Amino acid sequence: MTSINASRDNEPTVLAAHEPGLGLSNSAESNLAESNLAERKVAEPRGAWAQSLQIVFRLGFLGMLVLAALWAVGNIRQVPAQSRAVVLRFGEFNRVRDAGLLIAWPHPIEQVVIIPARDTQIRLGSANDPRPPENNYLGLRNDAAARANGDFFLTGDSAVVHLDAHIFYQITDPEAFVLSAAHVEQALYRIYESSALALLASRELDDVLVARPERPADEASLAARKRQELHLDLMAAMNRRLTELAHRRAGLGIEISRVDLSAALRSRAERAYEDVLTSIQGADQRIAEARTLAERKAQDARQNHDRVIVSANAAAAERLSQATSQTAEVSALAEEMKTSSREALLTQVFNERIGSILKKVGQVTAVDPRNPTRLVIPGGVP
């Protein structure tokens, strides 16, 4: 005989009673009842709170699975163009991948660092003032920004010049660059300052900017060539220092690709140099005007000289012609004297000219030179 009773929580309970003829003992009947009760409790939760907790647990478990899946694919990414990806596994360099799809273990197993490509030029950030302040006669900082004085350098002839540099570099060793990324810019500033200091100490001020335009042409051309090569020499010096760091296993993984320089003088010094240049230009202008005037006068003098020479040559030729015509007879007589005697030549000349002379006189009185008679000729006292 079997009976069903209601328990306190209104759940039905099956109780088995001993009847003669079924052959079950009291212990077997109790075990069977307990198993039936346990199956009922597992199959159906007890109350609304139990069902709510079960739903929350299932939702939480599903959320954890989603988060785990997202974490597992967190380092699968697309490397942009003109970029490279450096993969660090547990903080150590593992590999480098170019632009494209990158599959990596999730963080913190592997860490992905995106860096520019090999041919990308990166500009070093500059906190330098392009020009020195105007209110300081030295052109140097004496306030909280005194560190900006690091851009003033001393040249080989003890002049002070201000350099404003724009430095561009490329990444050649991704591993070294990523491991030293925290201090790349500070190291580059120090390398720039030391390289510029050594380079300018070996040059004069005119090899950096135009300071002595009055120099000879050969020296001026040499200084101009040095000014054009200044940025190339500075870039080579910086790359040499970077190579030395790489040989010491402390490289930055970069290479200087371009340096743009702008040189300037200190504030007061610049004005003084401008005054000197103005004076030199004024002196050169006056010298040029004086040379022009002297050349003009020299040309006038040469023209007068040529005119006097031509006039003198013409007058001399005319006088020579006149003298030649006037002395032609004398020259002819001199030629005849070479072949005739003097007495015969004089007799010939007398005979040729006595007729024309006698025609001009009114009266002729002949006197024998052998006659001692004296002849008185009227006329004035000789």
C-alpha cells in the first residue's frame, strides 16, 4: 500500500510502506525513497531565486568566454603602409614585420610596437629659439630658459654664432631603436651639440656665414664652399658618433639623413657686423667712384697725349719738308763737291747767279783788285 504526503515546501514525497508479500526489507525501501527524492531535487531547482542565480551564472560564463576570445585575438592587427611592427616577447626582441597582417600572441605574452618604415624621414623635435632675444646685449638667455644657450657655439677665431638646426633621421635597426626609444631624442641632442662644437671650433666665422666680404677672391670662394658643405660635414660627424655607439653595443638604431642649418650672430654683434658691412660697402663704392674718375682722367690724358703726338709729328714733318726744300741746293752742291774742286764749284755758282744779281742793281763799278787805287763808296757806316 502506497501513500503520498505533502512536505513543508509543498513538494510531493513518495513513501513506501511494507506490505506482506513484496519481499523488501525496511532498509531497501528507505534507500529507494531517498534516491527518488534526490532525482527530483536535481531535476527541478527550488524556487525563483535559484533559477535567477543559475541564469546569472550562465551569462557570466558566456561573457568570460567572449572576453577570453577577444583577449586571444587582441594582437592580431593590420600594420599600416609606410610602417613596420616590432614584436617583443616577454620584453625581449622577437621579430620585425612589414606592412600587412600581423598575428601575435596576446598581451602581455607579446607586445607590438609600430615604428616608421626604413625610408621614412623623422624630424627631431626642436625646442630651440630661432633667434636670440633682442633685449640682451650678449644675445644669451639669463632667465629660466638658459638651457637654450646650448645653441651658441664658439668658432676657431673666437666668434660666437647661433645655430638653428633641423635634424631628420631614419630607422636602420628596429631592435636597437625600440629598446632605446625612451632616450633617442636626448641622445641625438647631445650628439648634435658635441659634433657642432667640434666642427665650428675648427672653422672661422666666415666659414659659417658671410662676415668678411673684403677677403681676396680665392679666400672668399674657399669660405663659400665651406659654408655650403657645413651641413654635410655636420651630418657626417653625427653619423660617425652614432656608428661608434653601435660598435659599443649601445646604438640608437638610427641614421641621420638630412640636416638644415641656419646660422646667425648675437644681437649686438649682428648689428655691429651690419654697421661694418655698411661701412665697407660705402668705402668700396667710393673707391669704385674714385677709380672710375681716375680712369676717365687717364683716358682724357691718353687722348691729349695722342693728339699732341700727332700734332708734333705733323709739324715736324712739315718743318722737315721745308728744311729739305730750302737746303736742296746746298745738298746738291755738297754732292757735287765730292767729284769737283772747290774753286771750280765756286766759279760755276758765281757764273750761274751773277746774271740775276746784276739785273737787280742800277750801276756796277768794276775795281781791279790788283790796283792800289782806293774806292770810296757812299753810304752809312757799316
